[in-house]
Amino acid sequence: ATPSRASATPKSRREAGALAVPRLQRMFFEETLALCLHTGIAVSCVTAPAPASLDPWDIPALTWLPMRTGGDSLHIPNFMASTGAASIANTMRHWAEKMQVSAYGCVVKLRCSKGLKGLSLLAPWPAAASASDGSAFEVCRLSPDTSFSFLLETEPEREPDDHEPGYMRRMDTARKQVYVQLAVLHTNGLGERLLRVHNVGISVLPSYRATFPFINVAPLMSLLIKQAVVVALEQGDNPANKNLPRDILLEYLIQLLVGFIKFCQAGDFRSNMLILGRNFQLLPLYILSARKLLYTATNSSQDRAVGECFLKQLLKMPVHSIMGALYPRVYSLPSQLPQDPAKLPSAGRATARIFGSGQAPAYLVASTFGTWFYQAPEVRDESTSSETDDLKAGKRDAQQEKNDSATIKGDASQHQQLRQSPEHTPERRIPDREELWRSAEALSQRIRERLAPGPTWMPLQELPRLPEQSQQALDLGVSWNDKILLSSLFVEDEGITEMSYNDWVHFVHSQVGKRMHD
């Protein structure tokens, strides 16, 4: 049981991972953490301040125990019971399902073979004090949707016959492998104390060129985002630190592409195209999406406490959840769900231009953090549309009325053929909003099951109104937070935070060209 509210502290006192609260309160949290580690109990927290709350809540202090114990946290700003009660109930149900299949009282140790050493641990909780290389830690709970990363590096072997101090010979990497062992001591849901051991062999390649065919974009993007999150958390309010987390992602992309051109293309840089390897051809798109995603937590208009909680949530996300957040999918509604529960309908690209194609009366945008419903303007058949518009405008003349009357009194067979035309068949009938919403709920539930285990409950919401592409910054009808959300959903379009994907490729190509000529 933690205090329901912690007093806010000045931002200058905040540090990444530090608990910036008064001394007595800090002692309470630390004693509670020690008790949780001893008993294997994880703490979860729900913060839901009212819209007119005058006393600020210290969200990082309230979510400190959940992050350190492997628990969950949910923050609902401007909470109202009429709209937020269902979200809390669904989230509690989601947490209860994870509790049954989680591991408790976890002690994790990483061991490396000769030629490999650990550098650090990327996780919301710190490494053990006895592990300077970040190779061991203890946490109260590891749920199925929790992940952590170890940074490793190869080390050269010392020549035994060398007399010169500090001389290191190059490690013979021909057909060489190094090994990693991960041991997890834990208690399962039945109360059984178990030891789980994983052994993995890692090939050490003889050259930089040989690494490119083995690049796997999904775990690579997960690692890059977590490294950027650590930089953002450590950055704090230090004005001397000019390194933005988004720029770190761009720098890595440029260095990788420059190395690919130098070592795999013999330095042949082409001014009219950007050459990419087959297995990482989508890396520029994911880097652009990651920059848009990080902007939601690091922009100046965002509440720093809420942004810090979001970053810590990214820090423990599994690979499949991060990839689902980087590239949302757009589904047409109504949708016919496949009979196989493991399959989803075909999805479209993450661009708002698909809404103007007229292929469906409604769409569902799905991301790791939720699903959004969008209903396109109702499409009516041409005759009904023109008649209704004329009646509303008051511009129908007598001749038009006569023509309409003649059409109605026409031949019965022609009238029957008209009613049996494809435009009036049930297949062409436009579903009403309730039917489309039911289809969106069914598809959302299938997506939740398909993306399980997931870190958060995926609520179904209305998609905010799309701003005018020509004047996004000046469109006052859409709030700034909604513009940031839309930018992170439609990653291929030009948003308020970043350029479009086409412009991004041209920009990256120019930066690679400058680096090649330096």
C-alpha cells in the first residue's frame, strides 16, 4: 500500500531512475521495495487525477514501485467516471490475466564465455550492486509482456608470448563462436521454485561486411529505441545536454548506410538512388516512425511526468509490441474475420490517404496502444444524392420535377430492373454506424488476441479529426496532442512532428552523400 498522492518536487531535482521525494517518503518506498523483493510481490498503480485537480500529482514517484517491482501502471489524465470506468475495468481484467502466467521472485544472471563481456543492462530496474557489468538483477515479477536487454561486446584475446605490455592481438574469428547462458530462478503460478536456463551460441564474423546479411530489423529497432529511451531519461532537464534521442536514431542509420556503401557497394554512392540491403530495406521507415513515437513523450508541450512514464513503458516492451507501435495497420470496415483465430484480415498502409480512396465506409487503425475508429463520409447512390442536394439547396425547377415524375410513373418492368440493379443489392448497401462499430469491436478483439501478450489494454476510440494537409500547423480545430497522435499513427504521411516518408528518404540520402564526401 503506497500513499495515494506524492507531493510534487521541482524538476531540477529529478534524475533518471532516482526517487525525488522527501527523505521520509523515500525511506518508505525503499523499505516497501525491499519487502517486495523478499516476498516476490509486484505493485501495480492506477493514477487518475480529476480534470479540475489543483494539487499536482507526482506521477514518477507513484509509479516508481511498479517499475522497480515489475508491476504495471495506468495513467488516465482528466479522469471522469462516465468515460474512464470502462478503461479501468478492462485494464484490471488484462492485468489479472497476466498475473496467472507470470514468474515471481526472479533472480536473473547472465554468463558469457571467453571473448565476450557484458556492458550494461537496459531495463526499468537497476542491475545488482555486485554486477558492475549489468549481468545480474533481481525483480519481483517478470510477466509475459516484459523484456530486458543486455549490451555485450567482444574482447580480443591476449597473446601469451607477448613481452610488450598492453599488446593485444586480433582475435581469430574464423568459424568462431562465443556463448551466452541466461539462468532465471523464479516461482511459477503454482508456487513451485524453478530454475530455467537458456544457452545460446553467437557467431563472431570475420569482417564488418559479413554482418549486413544477418541484420534482423525487429530486434535491432527494439534495441535502438531502448537506447534512445535511456538517453531521454538520463537527459532530464540538463540544458547542457544537446543530444536528442531522435538524433541518435538518425546518426545510427547514417552510419549503417555509409558502412554498407563502403564495404558492400565498394564505395559506389549513387546520387539518384539510395541502395539498401534486402533484409533492412524498411529500416529508414522504422527509424522515421521511432522518431515520431519518441516525440510524443519528449516534446515540450507534453507533461514531463506523463512522458517519463511512457518512456519507461517503452523500456520494457517486447519486440512484437514495439514493432506494432512503429507501424500501425489500417483495416477496412465492415471486415470479414478469417475462420482461423490466429489470422487477421488484410491491412493497408499507415497513411491517411487510404481514407479518400472510397474502398470502405469505415476504417480501423490499430496500434499497440489501442485501436481507432474512423467513419468515412456516407456514400450515396448518384440519383438519391443529386435529388437530396437539390432539395436542400432549393434549386430544383419544374422541368426537373416533371422528369422525376415521369421516371416514377414509367414502365413497371423498368422500375423492377432498376430495383434489381447492383446498386440496390444488399452487397452494395451501406452499413449503418452501429453495424460498423460492432465490426470494429470484433476486429479489435481479434487484434488483441493476435498481439498477446501485450503490455497494455488496447481500447477502441474515435479517431480525431484529420487536419488539413496544406495547413496542419494552422488548423485550430484539432488540438496539438491530437496532431501528435495522428503523426505517430500515419507514419508515412507528413505530420506536425516529422516529414513524410518520401521526403525522409531524400533527406537520408543527402545526409549519406555528405558523409561519403567528407
